Amino acid sequence: MTDEELFKKKFPLLDVVALIRGESWKGHEIMYEQELNFDAGTIPERRTQEIKCVEWIDGKKYVVYK
């Protein structure tokens, strides 16, 4: 194998313009927790919220959950 063939194998041709425009390279995509759980076939356990206390601030009622 010649040096040129080795170089081409190690560094394949890249379309720099397409890379800049983001056409041929996706890169890192954001995966949200809901999608990850769906893809894995799992359902997170349901968390039950308990009322810790009720507070009145300036005449408005706020419920504080635990």
C-alpha cells in the first residue's frame, strides 16, 4: 500500500462546505429523557407528590409539595 493510499484510507475525503452547512454531518443531537426512556422500553416510576404545607403570601395561596 502506497503512502497516498494509506493517507486516503486514514483521512477520507470530506466535503468541507457540506460540513459547514451541516448537511452531511449530524454531530451531537439532544436526546431528551422521555425519548431515551421510550427507546429503551422503560417507564420511569411514578412519583407521588405529597403536600408539605400551604403558605399564604400577600393574600395568595401557594401549595408547597415535597
